[in-house]
Amino acid sequence: MKYFHLVWAALFRRKTRTIFTLLSVLAAFLLFGMLDAVRSAFNAPPSAAGANRLVVSSRISIIQPLPQSLLPRIKAIPGVKDVAYANWFGGYYQDPKNQNVMFQIAVDPTYLDVYPEFIVPPEQRKAFQETRTGAIIGEAAAKVLNIKVGDKIPIKGSIFTNKASGDTTWTFDIVGIFKAADSKQRGQENQMMFRWDYFDEGRTFGGGTIGWFITTVNDPNQSEQVAAAIDALSANSDHETKSQTEQAFQLAFVKQLGDIGLIVGAIMAAVFFTLILLTGNTMAQAVRERIPELAVLKTIGFSNKSVLALVLCEAVLLIVLGGAIGLLLAQVLLPGVNAASGGRMNFPPIGASTWGIGIVLMIGIGLIVGCLPALRGMRLRIVDALAGR
């Protein structure tokens, strides 16, 4: 710390260049913090402890169907409060681009009982239970697609053929619009729910099967035991189940895109490689401009090792300063990202492990980018430097 003022002065000798370099380092470690949270979320060990709602899907794959006949057996398990089921549909309204605006699921009439956070007027809920072709849509999706109660809308499916139409077009009567009780869960309003019995009678294959069960438990502290009992029902059968939390189930859908860990690792490798090139060039240029100054330092008694240490400290300080700000910014922004997802994703906060990895990366990158400039400064001959050679 004795010569910290020299390191600080050298670092900000060219303020504009240093600030832009710091912004690059900040952006890299901001991205690192956010992506490490994504990696942690996908690699977290599955646990149902403390969950009051479980999703029961196929152990083989989330797209593998389960027999609907499992319903009464699951209901009979001690600790189970209620059970509903659903099936992913995969279609769009009017334009294929709207597939991301509103996704559709076929549900049983009691599905809303296990989702009390979905607010539906009583008369609309009654209409849904009494209308075979009835559907309920989220308020957010309804506003974007200009859909209102009383509309009859066609949904073009991508998988299931309708016996009545002879193609993948299904017609539904909008009998209700639901909204999420919690504003942080508004992302759940981008879905449409319609009657599973209508869907099951009309499809040309897969009759009597569903995609997943949603189970509520009487005591969240007993969730793991309930999950184990549910999975034991179909052990060693051709439809073995996997009971997990809703978040784990949603992440499993995203995992269908590929190896998330590999994708995140590849992105970060590219980011840090680019960062090393950028900051390495900055440090080389900074030391090159200060050759006469380094020669003066040696003239007044600084040893070769002292000059080496000063340049290395400058490089490390540059990376650590920008990296720490980037990680702090990621820590601040992550709760906002979770809120913006509308409850669909819940990435863990940036913890000690991420900070530990980040600090090691900062110091390591700082030493790498400062190594060559520092060696050049250490090997500098005073006479040659002062003579401009």
C-alpha cells in the first residue's frame, strides 16, 4: 500500500481510456454475475422441501405423457390436499409469432382450485366448468391479442389434429379472463386454459393421457415424503413419475433447448477472452507511453522487481475495480430480473461462491494482461529509455 498513490495516478493518467476500459470490465463481470446465477439455478439439487405445490411429470422426459387414471391413486396418498392435471397444447392465435405471447394448456375443471392466486370472477369460473369448449385467458395476453369474454377464437395447433376440423385448428369460446393476485406474478397471465375433456375427445392420438399433475400438500414440511410416495405409485412401470417443485419443472422445459451449463460456459469464455485482448492492449499502450517515467523511477532507486510489481498492481487494480462494480450491479439487478419474469424464473442471489470465483478471475485476468507490460518495464534499460530508444 506504500506506493498505492503511484499505481492510482498511473491508472488514471489517461482518464477517458481508463473509464472506457473500466466499463468494458464492468460489462463482462455484470454478465458473469447474471449468467452464474442462471447456471446455479439449473444446477441446484432438486428438493421439494417446503413446497406446498408439486408437479408430477414423467421421469423419462417432460414431454412423455402420463395416464390420467393415476389421478385417484395420487389423491388417496396421505398428505395430499388436492390434485389437478394439465396437458401442453402448443399452438398460436392468428400469427405464429403470437406463440410467445400466449401459450395454451388443456386442464381439468378443478385446475383453478390448486391456483388460488389466479383471480377469476365467480360467474366466469362457473361458465368455464359448464362450457365444454370454454377457455380462460390471462389478462396480459388478452390485452396484447385484443381478446375479450364472449369471443370465439381459433387456435392453430402444431401437434394435435382435431377430429372435428380434420386439421390442427381448434375453436374455443372465451368465457373468462383471469389475472394474477400478485403483480410480481403477471408473467403467468400469458397463458390460456381450456377444457381437457374437450381436447381429449377431439384429438386423434394420445387419448386418456395428460402431461403433468399438480398436487397441493397439507403440510409443506412433508412435501418430500409426499413426493416420494407419489413416485412410488408407478415405480418399475412404463410411466414412472418424477415429483418436483414448479420452478424445477419450469427449468426442465428450458433445458430442452440444450446443455445450459455448456452454453453459459461458452458465452463466458468468449467474453473473458475478448476482455483479455482489450485490457491487454490497454495496458501495453499505457506502459509504452510511460517508458521515460519508468526509467526515472529506476534512476531514483526503484528496483526491477518494484517496477514489475507496480505495473502488475495497476493491471490487477483496473480489473478488480471494474469487476467488483460489475458484480455489485448484477447483485442489485438480479431481483429485478426475477420480478420481470413474472414469477416464471427465480434465480438465486449472487452469493459467496460467485464472489469467490469472480475475485479469482479478476486477479487472474489482471496478472495475465499485466504480465508482458510488467516484464517490459522490469527489463527496461535506463539509458535506452531516456534516450528514446
